[in-house]
Amino acid sequence: MELDSGSGTCVISDALYYDKFSKYELLPCNVRMCFYNGHKIAPLGYFNIDATFNNNTKCISIFVVKDGGPGLLGRDFMAAFDIYFTAKINKISEDMDINNLLEQYPKLWRDELGAFNKFKVTLTLNNKASPKFFKPRPIPFSLKGKVEAELDRLVGLGILVPVNHSQYATPIVPVLKENGKLRIAGDFSVTLNKDLVIDKYPLPRIEEVFAKLGGGEHYSKIDLKNAYNQFVLSDASQELTTINTPKGLFKYTRLVYGLANAPAIFQKAMETLLAGIDGVSCWLDDICITGPNKTDHLTRLREVLSRLDEAGLRLQKEKCEFFKNSVTYLGYTISKEGLKSSKHKVKAILNAPEPKNITEVKRFLGMVNYYRNFIPNASSVLNPLHELLRSGAEWEWGERQRRAVREVQRELASERALAHFDPDAQLVLTADAGPAGLGAVLSTRDGEGVERPLAFASRSLTSSERNYSQIEKEATAIVFAVKKFHQYLYGRSDPFILKTDHRPLVSIFNNKTGISITTALRLQRYAIILSAYNYVVQYISSGNNLVADYFSRAPLSETRCDSDNQFDTFTSLHFMNAISAAVTYDEITRATGNDTVLKMVIGYMQHGWPRKIVCDQIKPYFQCKSDLQLEGGVLLRGHRVVIPMALRERLLKELHSTHLGIVKMKSNARSRMWWPGIDADIERCTGACATCISLRAMPPREAPLSWPRPPGVWNRVHIDYMTVGQRVYLVVVDAFSFKNSVGEM
């Protein structure tokens, strides 16, 4: 059999099993496997066998595959006998001394999940904590298979463990990735985060970082792989992280993304682990090392690697760098020349395009006036631009105007205007989206409420992002800003202020109300990204959002997104054909393009909704505008497809084809499709079906009602025939007299 680190299990063919191992009982299993080309297979079963290697005997499981190839010994076998491949670290550096050092710690580079062995993480609840148990949120039918497969994968890795009961239960939000795979995230903002005692361990100041790293000749950076998941939770804390899924309850065994105190716990553990080593600074999962010369640098690097290896941690070699001339931390570049402000944080202002008309001049001046107090002689410097705004002045853009713009840009990028980062200061992040770009500014606020800029950022929208609805553009701007200034914002014990001029996002990104399953899927994914940060979202009017608005309308030409974001492509339509056999994705696309009402709705989504809608046909879409999104020519409300008018009757017939009744039809429709008045249409369709009417249960009989008491005699009489033997009698009873006689009896 061949050693194969790409296989998670030991696998043999059925022919080999019947030839060599048939005496072992083949046990059933529900494991699903996948070839490297994506082809999925289901094993016939597995058997357990005692294997001996290097005088060690362990029990291993071997899976049997029909018509399989050569036998493979997977990572489970390799882990059992402590077998590993030597990592090809020689590609990291050209320096043989560095490569020799790195090869002394092969465990650090293993392709597996590490486990921090110094202590287990304990989560502490505050005195007012009360358990919160949320039922599992509904999952779209088309995603249930992916959710179950991801849960099985996490259980296989040991990150999740199924449980039968728990006091806490956090709902999950499934997030589709760009490659079609699915990620499961717990919405801890509505459960555990409210009850946790947040560790008040501070992140290092830039002065502290420079004090440790200053005077170095070269710099090395080390990045931990799946940093949080390498920390094991205590048994009691695992119960608190229980998530509620369609497959039942599962608890996390590792520190998980989204817990409010995870950054502080991680920072404290790493600083304690690396304490006492000169020339080493740790910022969450990034470790920076330096030394006055190569010998000291290698000595310190060896000590860091040794402690990480001893602690059972694993590194991500693709992101590690060794013996670089400089390193960037918190917007500053640290090198042997000293500490310099990074050009990246002022690139947006220095490279902003020049105004081309009066409107752009006004926008530029509006942005400058926001920081006018930090620009010396602002009036005289800006005079050439103000001359263009005078009544009757002709448009002229010459050297005087260009010089004024360049001077103001230099002043805004200088140390006079830019504030120094203080981890204890109040941070304010403002973002905005324009027709062609995204803009953001990170500021620090002093005790008097005065804001000074820390950094600016902007970029152009990609071709696919230009087709987003306005609410999605604004949300993309927020996530772009948070990711851009991640080092400033992540792990803060005190929340930063997140400002947006799009009011619906205040409720969607409010981290106290949780993430709605009906929200548009892209916004769900953005909300999951933001759930890892401690922030308070605030609404700001467009008139007061001048700085971010300027950068969004004068963006840098670059459109590249961060590698860990999936902004360019969205894959929610991969399961479109699973909606119904009656219609196809192409038919929905064509019908949407020909639907007059939907074309108006799409136009409003792309160019902005009016404050008031008069048209009755548009009102239902206006009321759920924050849930709408356009993907590939198809309109979606959350995870449900908005069906055009031309296809609604066909889909009603498809929903009703099995005569399941009103309740089942509505349940089926709500997980797949939507249009205004769909419930009423389903009731109409079912009410007009003769088969459903004939099978409908008879209503319960009403209890007999007594006659009302008459006001007097002979007001009402009751007449009937009575036969006694051969005689027939006519019986007449006065209701008033009869009731009186009955009452007397």
C-alpha cells in the first residue's frame, strides 16, 4: 500500500479485500469520499485491523471501494504511527542557514490541525447570564445536503461533537463560498456573546511594537494556521458553544470564530508563550522577529519555533516570511531606518484623481473642509479652487488649481493631519459606496468629539459589483473598510463606531439582533464576517458623510479584492434548477427580463429607491427591499427566487400536482420561491380543486341550539303528527305555555 497524505483514510479495492482480508467483517458506513477530480463515491464499508509498524501495533480502519485502485495508507494511519513527510521548506528562502533551521521542526509544517497543549480555554459567564436556547433556523432545501456534509467534515476533524441536550443553543447561518462549498457559522451575537465576561487583555501599542522591534537588521513574520481552532476548549466551555442545526445539537471543542473574547484570550496566550525572547512581537496570529545581526536573529527565530513546536501549534508556511528588509504593522513600516508611516494608508488621498468639473470640485472641498483645522493656511491654499465656484466664473483647470490640490493632499497625508494609532482611543470607521467605487476613512475621536484621520482607503468596483443593488454596494463598502483596517479594528475590547448613510444596514448589521435567515444571502455572508468584530453601527446622513463619499466617487483604479473575500462571484444560483422541474433557470431569466414590474424593481435596486412608492404593484417589493438581490438576471428575496408573472400559474400547478393541501404547499413554496400574494394564490388554487374539496375533512357538527323564549302565549306554536296504534293525532304545543309548565315541574 502507498502512503498518501492527500487521503484522510486508508482505502483498498474490493478485489484486494476479497483476496486478502475477507475474514474481517465488513461494517456498514455512511462516509462519502471524493476523488481529486471531484467525482464522489460511497465505500462498500470498512473493517478494523491491527497494524504493526516500527514495533508499534495500532487498530486502524480500512475502507473498501468498489473497483478501486492501489491501496492507500492515509493521514489517519500516518498520525497513528507518527509518520510525516518532510516539508519542502527550501522554497521559502534561498538562505541555507534558514532552511536548515526550519527543517529541524517538521511538525510545525504538518498539514493538520494543531492543538495548543499548555492549557485549555475556559469561557466565563457574567453574573446576569441566563441560558439562551434557539431553535434551528430553516435551511433552504438546496443547501441541506451541503450543511450536513460540512457538519460531518467538522465532526471528522474533531472540531464538532454531537450532543443530546444543552442549555445554550446557538443558531447557525450557512454561508456559500465562491467555490460552491459551504461554511457553517454560529450566530453567537444573540446567545453566548451577551453573557460572556470579556477578557480585558490589551493589544500592544505601536510604541511597544517599535520598542521590541526597533534596531533590527532584518525581519521575519510567522503566521499560525487556523489560529483559533488550535486552542482547545474546556469541557464546561464546550457546552456553552453548542450550535443548533437541522441534524441536531453539536458542541465546539475548539475556540471558534465569532466569540467576543477570543482575540483577548489568544493574544494573552501567545504573549505568555513567547515571553522573555528579545526582538519578538506578537499581534494575534502574526509573530514578528528581528535581531541586530543574522546570528542573533537565527537564535531568536530558533527559540520561537521551539516554543511553538513544544506547544503543539502548526504554522502556515505559505504566509511565513523570513529575513525581510521591512515589515508593516498597524499602518507603519518598521525597518532598520526606523518607523515610517506606511504609504498604503494615505495612498487613497495621494493618488486620488483631480476634479474634472464644478461638481467634483465641490465634493473635494467638502472633504477638505471636514479636516480644515489640520491644514495650515487653508484659505489661501484653497483660493484657486474657490475662484471656480464664483458666480459667472468660467471653468479653468490650470497649474494653480493642480498645485492647490497637490498641496492639500500632501497636508492630509502628513503627520500634522494624521493621528497616531492609540488602542485605547475611540475609533470611528465611515464607509460609503459610489456609482463606480468604494470609499472609507478610519478616524480617532478625542474627548471633545474631534475626529482626526488615521487612514484613507478606496477602490473601484469590479464589473460584477457594479450590478449589485445599492444596499449591497453599501454593505460591500463596509466589509471592504473593515477588512482594509483589520489590524486596527480586530480584537478590540471596546467597540468601534461603524457609520453608514444607508439606514437599512443599521438593522441588518446590528450585532445585537442576530442575522436573519431571510436576509439576502450576500448580506448574510457579510454579517458573518462582521460578527467577529466588536462594533456599534450608527446611521449618518449623506450630507455629513462627505469624506467617505468623496473617496467612493474618486476611487483608485485598482479593483482587486482580498483573497479571503468572495466579492466578485456569488454562487447562490448553482442550485437554481432545484427549484422545480416545471421551469428552468434560463426560462426564469428570460421571463424576468420581460416582466414590466420586475424590470422597474431591478431599476430601483440598481439606482436607488424613492422615499415613497405610489404604485400598488411595486409596494410589496419596496417593503422587502433590503432582502432583494439580483444574480445573473434572476431576482432573489433572500434564498428564494422571485417568480415572474408569466411563470406563476405553471409553478402553482407544479406545487399542487400532488394535492398536498394548503399548508404543505405554502411550506414548500416558502423554501424555494416568492411573489407578492403567493399565499392567496395558493389558497385560490387549492379552493378551486375538486379533488382537494372531495378529500377535505367534514367540518364538526354543531351542538343543537334551543329555541329562544317567546315573549307571550301563542306567539310561537310547534305542530307535529303523532301516530298511536291505528289513530293519527295532530299535536299543537304553545311554546310559552310549555316552557312555563316545564319550569314549574
